[in-house]
Amino acid sequence: MEKENISSLQLFYLFIGFEFGTTIILGVGEGARQDEWLVLLISTLCGLILMGIYILLAALYPNQTFVQMLQVSLGKFLGYPIIVIYIIYFIYIAGRVCRDFGELMVTTILVETPIVVIIGSFMVLMIYCLRGGIETFGRMGEAVFPLFMFSLGIIWILLLTVKSFNISNLTPILGNGLKPVLTEVFPSVTMFPFGETVTIMMFFPFLNKKKNAGKAGFAVILIGGILLTINSVLILSVLGPEIIQEAQFPLLSATRLVSIADFLERFDAIIILMMVAGVFFKVGIYTYSAALGLSQLIKVNTMKSILLGLGTIITPLSLLIGNNLVSFLEFGLGFFNNKVQPIMQLLIPLLLLCIGFIRKKFLTSKNN
């Protein structure tokens, strides 16, 4: 496989968009009511701890992806089944994100369009981009990220003009005690979106300057967490904790209240544009991680045919993983996020880290 490289800045762009992805569509931490912003702040600290684990793993296994780390640490008989599980995990989440995107589109601006057409068209463009390689994907991140942040900045400014905007919606702080906040922090918000950056270990080996891996990783969590917190504060100030719990797409609901001089209204298009950009980052990273992992598992030199195959799998999978939106969200934000994600994002990487330290100490003692 031809060696490709991306810069740490491109990696940062890709994973900031990845963090926002479906988080900005669905919202997180609503169970803490007016303390949702506090949930995001504390979860950011937990996310930094997770990123520390991933960065330490990258240092212990230089120039190796997460899949290769599993092969080296756990061996063939134990490592290969876990690698297959991770590949399925990446494919499954890519399908979930596509379904979130499809539901958003058919609920808002493409109400007469079949959801399979929306998801299928999106995946065609996604696979076309990824077949160009990680360098092409990185350059796309550079092009899309400024547009994403510009749209987000406009939305934040517009939310400040809403008549119902009231910062006192954030009070009383910890009015229901600390327990609801901590319940939302772990595993819910820590795992989604911060723990999902476990995929960054599939990208670290492609950095042109490996020494910047730590800076890029921590910056993704810290800046992403701060931006999500600001977004949460603004939405809470507009909608209030009661409405935000019932809103299917909180940011979209808040933006629809914008009305400047009873003339400038309906900024839905900006929201949709921004959410499409976020989904682009997230689906691209999960799909590329699955394709790269599979190519390294079966030892093939090109991923183009694998990406094409994944595109044909992810589209129907996104439609089959939930009979309706309610059951789809309940499973994803409930059992999957609270039971499966901690194993994939925390326990296995932590186990791998422990094995890596033991191996390093053993080899050092043997050399001495």
C-alpha cells in the first residue's frame, strides 16, 4: 500500500468535524436539564483522559494503526476476532450516522424524497472522495472545515437575536443535585462523542510529523468540547431545559425561532449545510477506518475495492438497524452507547495499554 501522509492540522480539522458530526444534530446531556453545559465540560475532561490513553498507545506502537496494535499485542488467535469486531463496529456506526443524516433530511427539506435515495447518494459521493486516499480526504477536510465553522458562527450570532433568549435558563446550577450530571457524563456523553475518537489511532501513523500527534489529539478534545459547550449554552438560553428535552433536533428547533425585523427568517438551509459537513467528516472517518482495518487484516495493497464494497453495505445497513426513528434512537443512545461503547472505547484500549507497558518493561529487562 502506497504510503500517504496528512498534516496534524488536517487531522485536527477532520476530527473536530467528526466530534460535531451527529452530536450537533441530536444534542447530548439533555437529562441534566439546565446543567447540560456542565455535563459537556466535565465530559471534555474525561475525553482528555481517553485521548491520553490513545496517545500513549501510539507512542508504544509507533507507525502502527490500532488494528496492527491488536495483532502485535494479542496475537493471531485472540487479536483477529477482536479486529473483526472493531471493523463491524466501525461499519455499524457509519450506518447509524447515515441514518441520522437521512432522518434529518426527510424530516426537514426533502420530505418527499425516499430516505434510501438520500443515503445512497451521500454514500456515492463519500466513497468517491475516500477512494482518492487519505491525502484527498485531508484536503477535503481543509476545504470543508472553514465553511463548517463559518456557518456555525453565523448561527450562534443569530441565536443571540432571538426574543426568547434568556441566559437565566441555565439556572439554578446543580438545581437537581450532582447525580443527574454525573449520570449523563459517564458513560453517555463521555462515550458519545468524545470516546468515538478511538478512531484517531487509525490515522496517527499517517501524520507527516509524528511528534505532533499528542498536540493534535488533545486539541481535538479540548477545542471540540469548548465549542460544544458554547453551542449548548446558546440552545439552552433560547429553548429552555423543558423544550430542549422534547426537541428532536435541538439546534434546528432553536434556529427556527430566529426572526430579524420579521423579514429574515428560516435559516434552516445553513443548519442543513453545517450538518451535512459534520456527517461528511464522521461517516468518512468510520468508513476509512473500517476499510483500512480490513485491508490490513487480509493484507491487500489497495483499499479501493474494499471501499466500494463497504459503500454497498452501509447504505442498506443504515435502513435495517431500526424500524422507526424512535426505536433507532432508543437503542443507539441507550444500550449501544452505555454498554457497547465503553468496551470498545475504554476497556480494550486500556487493556492494550497495560499489555504494551508490560511488554516494554519485559523487553527492557531482557536487554539489560
